[in-house]
Amino acid sequence: MKNKSAVLFLLPGSVLLIFFLFIPLCSVLWPTIFEEGLSFSAYIDFFKDEYYVEILVRTLRIAIIATIVCAIMGVPTSYFISRCSKKWKGILIAVSMFPMLTNSVVRSFAWINILGKNGIINKLLMAVGLIEEPLSMLYTEFSVLMGTIYLFLPIMIMTLVGVMDNIDNDLMEAAESLGGSKLRSFIEVVLPLSVPGIITGSVLVFTGALTAYTTPQLLGGNKSLVLATFIYQRAMTLNDWRGAGVIAFIMIVITLVVMKVLNTLAAHLDRRGENNA
């Protein structure tokens, strides 16, 4: 009886996923493999083209660097927030969440005003005499990376705050009482306990950075294409839906592989912690 009830509860969501996700996805991916019989020539051609591989590598590089930077910045920030009083914790969480409440287009235009040749950074550098001509920071891989980090850092912080809340502060006090400095105690006590949360946040940041479209489009343009903007170009500009499907499938595979690797690592670390206990 319970199994039947569970199936009934799952049925509406399953139907929606099948009709609005699975079927459209198959209709896009099917021609990439079965155009004239079973063939993987489209994928082979993709990896043979240096231009396509360059875009793939650029996308992975941006996603990986953004994930690492978000983790490095998110861990101490989330720990500080978790150790504040309830009043300040609420304020700091709201401040951290504020960028997520703003449309990504608005955030990207804000970065255009910051990184542009007439932007804040160039004006400041010229005012203090460090440069004589404006730097070309916009429509580069650097600008896409900055926008991506700004976009996904709040996700990493929010993921880690809950993890840090569950770490007993007495552990830090015990480590310090044994002669460890605050930094050493944090590295050897808090950091290992927060690894599962870091991995979860890394999965969210990496998959988001890998598939982001608006920020790379506005900050990178056609000079710094990533896979998401390349899909749009192939499908909407060149009407090459088969080529767009190939890119989409490659992105899906990369995302699934990374999620599997990180989730396996998290499970391994959890089991190791239980064994040590």
C-alpha cells in the first residue's frame, strides 16, 4: 500500500520530467548520433577542431578556477558568519544573498561599468598614475571569470554556512587549549569537517559556471566564447542544431562525470570519518 502511494505521489513529477525534459532532450541529442545510422562522427569532428577544443578548454578553465576561488573565499566567510550572533548572522546572510536577488543581466552590466575602459577600475588606476591608457579588461576571459565568481560565490557561502553551524565551537577551543594557534586549529579541525559541504558547494558552483550563459555573453562576447554561448551561436545564428546538440551532450557528460567524482569523494570522506570515530 505504501509503495502504491509513493508511486502516485511520484507520478505527476515524473510525467512532467518525461514530457518537458527527457523527450525534448532526446529530440536534440538523437540527430547527433543517428543522422544516417549509428555514427559518432559529429563528436569526433568536434574534438578534431582546434577552435572547438579551445572553447571547451576555456569553459573548463573558467569553471574550475571559479570553483576554487569560491571555495577559498567561501570557507572563511561562512565560518565567520556561523560564529556571529543571531542578529548579525541574519544581516550577513541577507547581505550575502543580496546579489542572488538581482537579475544576472543587471549584475553583468554592473561589471561592464567596473571593467570597461571608462569604468571605475581604469579611472582609478589612471587617477593615481599607475597607467596612462585604459586597460582592456572587458570582453576577455578575465571579465567572464570575475562575473562568474561574483555570480556563484553566494551559493558557496550559503551551502557552507549550514555546515559550519553544525561544527561545535568547543572543538576549536580544545585545539587551542592543546597549543594550536587559531589558524592551525581552523585548518586541522574545522576545514576537514567542512569538506563534504565544500564538495557540495563545488558541485553547485562548477555545474553553474559550466552552463552559465548570460554572464559570459555580456562580459565575454564573441571574443571569449564558452560552451553555453557557443551553443546559442550554432543554433540561433548558424541554424546548426546538430552541432548545438553535440555541444549540449558534451556539457551533460562533463557535468555528470564531475558530479559523480565529487559525490564519490564526499561519500569516501564520510566513511573515513565514521571509521576514525
